[in-house]
Amino acid sequence: MSQNVTAMSKRSLYVTVAILTIIPFVGLAIVPTYVRTNPEVGGLPFFYWYQLLWLFLAAAFFGLAAILYNKYGGE
């Protein structure tokens, strides 16, 4: 029973890590959602600040995925 629970929790950990890793790619892969100039933030068109925002979000998602994997799944 405990091996089954461990395998299930490892599988859910791997799925969580995979989802956290894929989110930034999906956010930037759907180009029609951010190919526009308005609204501007600090003089930057939407196209640029959206990508800049994803730079920091991707770092946070990848960092969280690495922490989760190293803490709970790394062998």
C-alpha cells in the first residue's frame, strides 16, 4: 500500500513539475493574444511588456518546479 501511495505521489509531483514547465511556453506560443500595441506601460507597447512579464513569470515557474523536484522527487 505504501509503495502504491509513493508511486502515486511521485506521479503527481512529475505532472505538477511538467505543468509548471509548460505554462510559460503556452503563454508565449499563442502569439495572436499579444500582438498589439495598446495598452502601453511606461511607454512600452503591450507586445514588449507582455514578453518581459513572461520572462519573470517563467523564471518563477521554473524555479518553483526545480524546488519541488529537488525537495520531493530528486533521487
